[in-house]
Amino acid sequence: MKVLKFGGTSVGSVENMSHVKNIINDGQKKIVVLSAMSGTTNQLVSIAQDIADEKSDEALNKISKLNESYILTVDSLLQDSTLNHSVKEYVSSVFDFLKGCAKKDFSQALENQIVAQGELLSTYMFNSYLNQEGIASALLPALDFMRIDENKEPNIEFIKENIGAVLKENAGAEIYITQGFICLDDNDEVSNLQRGGSDFTATIIGAAVLAEEVQIWTDISGMHNNDPRYVENTNPISNLSFDEAAELAYFGAKILHPQTVTPVRADNIPVRLKNTMKPSAHGTLISSKTSEGGIKAIAAKDGITAIKIKSARMLQAHGFLKKVFEIFETYETSIDMITTSEVAVSLTIDDDSKLKNILKELEKIALIEVDSNQSIVCLVGHSVVNHEDTYKLFQILQDVKIRMISYGGSKNNISLLIDSKDKIKTLQKLNDYLFELVTL
């Protein structure tokens, strides 16, 4: 059995839903994971923010407009009068729930419930559409089997047991439709896997059912060797290893959630990235196989803050670095890059929400310098740190001010910290020269 995930753009219109139907209707059993329709999650987040800001009238106005757009979609999607009526009843129940939320006091639990409605709507509508088209599909509510533990990690044993049960209950179906992104937490409250989490859902399910393959369908033909939003003449990569894909996803490749490959790599379940609008394109296959050394792809991660911690007296003292890391642990802030010298340690974070408190604690033990508006440019390839042409990287970027370098922490990754204003220039330089200079 394969697991196929389709993103918001892939189900963002009636026309695109028809494309998805044609892709999945091949006579083979599969599990299909859907995101919310394109734009819906952003609108639901905005509604939740209005409720948090006690702007209930604005929230209600947005709810009504979103409701109207879904009614129009249902009328375009479903010509069968019985199905049209039942789906409209479901849509009305969802928006009645949202209207009730607008009158409640805001909480994180309430926001999670609001944001979850996008996936619930898209899957209910799409499953009904498949039924109208004579396809034997069944809707599997993700909240019946998707759960995270107290550490916000997938509870794999629970998921395996419970998805097995719901699949058995619906054994007559050919296609199983379920929601990406949403789940329950360890207290049985509605939660989620964060933005882009539908990819993660797909590979969690893939691992739970030991899928033949997990496919991530988006609006581009696989992972490109550079960011096509900023650089022209990028090309899709035909094959990546799990390690290479994980590095690229973590350091900014938007096509994949950072944790996508984690659940499936132990069982060697391949992940294929495909284009809904060009289903015949090869896309990118992610597997345990590795290819020649050299730089395969570049990704960039924005919103980085660099912190230099200087203490000539204490840096080499036993336990000093432990104290530094404990401060970041206390404020639940992860570190991306780290470099050390005899008298200082520099590190980067991508979440500055607790920076003020972190700096207050660090200033008790060291002198601190902070640089914001930084970007990490990540160069990835199999054994790239050992490749004979890697030195050319520094010739290419000789006129770019590099704040930090992470080299050797992973054999597949070299990371550079630069000022964000130099990001596009850096990506373009690398694209223009590096792939010609380095043998792939």
C-alpha cells in the first residue's frame, strides 16, 4: 500500500481536486492524506487572532465570508443533489462551531480546534466527491489514530494500533482519505504537527502501515537544487539520500517539513516528491541510496539571530558550556549552528520569542553580542566536506561577508551564516558558478 499526501494547492480548487482524483484512481489501495484548501489555514489563524484580540465582530465577518466561499465550492464540486445537501449540512456545522468559538475566551486549545477545521472540511468534501464519481473511498478521521506524546513527538505505538483498527473496519474501501496536520495530544486535546505537518503525517502513517512508498504531491516537480523563488534556472534533483533531504528540509527547503523523513528511514520506505499538475514528471526520490560526492543542492533559512558569548576567564572552565546550553534548554529554544574559539562561542537560533530572557541569563556569565536579520545558507551533498572541489566555494563567495561557518558537523552539509541582505546575491552566485565547478 502507498501513502499519498496532497498539499493545499493540490486541493485548492475544483479543477485541482479533479487532477487529484485522476492521480489516485488507479485501481490500487492507498491512503490519501490531505491538507486544508489553499489559504484556509491562514484565514483560520487570522480568525483565531481576532478572537485573541477580542475582536469578535471581525472574526464573525471572516467566518461568514469563508463559509460563503465553501458553499460555492460545494456547488461546483458536487452535482449529486443528495451528496451536495449532506456536505452543505456538514459545512454549516463546521461554521456554526467557528461562530461559537468567536464568543469564547481565547486559549491555545481553542486556536488548535479552530485551525483543525480546514483539514476536516477538505477531506469531507473530497471523500464525498470521490463517492459521487463512483470510487470506493472511506473517510478515516485522523483524530481516531494520530496522537503525539508529552514531548510532542508522534506516539508510534498508539498510531500503529489504532490505524490498523480503522483500516480493518473499512476493509472494503479502495481509497482511504484522512487529514494531515491535525492530531490529539497526550491529554486527548486537539493539537497539530505545526505548519507543513501534513508531510509529517504522511510519513508517520507510512511507517505505521509499512507502506511501499510515501508520495508528497505539491505544485512543483520535486526538490530543486536552489530556491526557485529567488534564483532562475534551477533544476529538480532526481535522487536524494535521507540524510541529504533531512538537511535541506531543516535548513529551509520549503517543499518538505523538517521531520518528514524521520519516521520512514529506519524501515527504508522511500519518499517521492511529485507535481500534481505534471504527474508524469519524475520528481525527486528520497531513499537510502547515495550517489557521487559534491554539492547537490542549496537551501536558505531566514529569521536567524546570532549570539556571540565571550568570556576569556570562563570559556575553558569546566561546566561553562553546560551552563550556556542549560539556559537555552530552560527557555525551550533550539540552536541551529555553533562555533567556538579560545575565548568565545557563537551560536544561532531561529526563534527569538524568548531572546530577552535568554540574554538576561547569559549576561550574568559572559559578554554578549547579538546580530539579527541573519540567514543560514546550507550546501548539501553526499560527503560534501570530503569532496576535492569544495574549496572553490570560498573562492566564489570571496566578496560575501560570512559571519559563521559550520563545517564537519555533518559530512553532508556545509552551513554559512550571512546577513539576510546578502542572501539572494549569495544564492545566485552559487547557482551561477558552483554547479559548473563541482562535479556532481
